[in-house]
Amino acid sequence: MVLNVSGHNQEKSEEIMEAANKHWEFDDFNEYNNELSASGESSLCGGKTEEEFAEEISEAIWKVNGAFCTVQVDATYLEDLPCETYMPDEDSYKRFLEKEKED
């Protein structure tokens, strides 16, 4: 999960970081040009979607910020990544056996 917060009240940066960490275990936050950014690996639980998580953490940040600020959440769903499935068949096994005989 990657979190970027921009346009926030810089005096509230510490509180924003604390609020975000209550929702996700982020690694160190970086602050540059009035933008906070952090990333961290963990798992959503309880059937919560990435969109629900983004809404929840945005609301927590807006609450401590006291006003709107831009909250960007980049999430990767690790349990169902796009993938290619390979399942060698019996012919593949026969080719394997032939190779074994040759060696």
C-alpha cells in the first residue's frame, strides 16, 4: 500500500501520520514539498475492499487535518494478482520421462 497526502496543514503532519498508522502499518513517512508519502505491506481483513480502505483512511486524515486535502492510496491486491496459469499435462510428463532416459 502506498499513501500520498498533499495540500494538508503542515502543522498537522504528525497527527496525520499517527491517524494513518492506526489504519495501516506504514514504513517511515517522508515529507517533501507539502506532501507526505509512505508505503507498507500488510493485508486487508474482514472482507474490506481497497476502495473501502481508501475511503476510511481518507476520512481519518481529513478529520485530523480539519479540512480537505488530497489523499491518494495505491493498493495492490496480492491474493488475486493477474497471472498466467500453467498446468503441464500427461504429454509433458512423457516428454520429461524421455529426457530422463536420455540423460
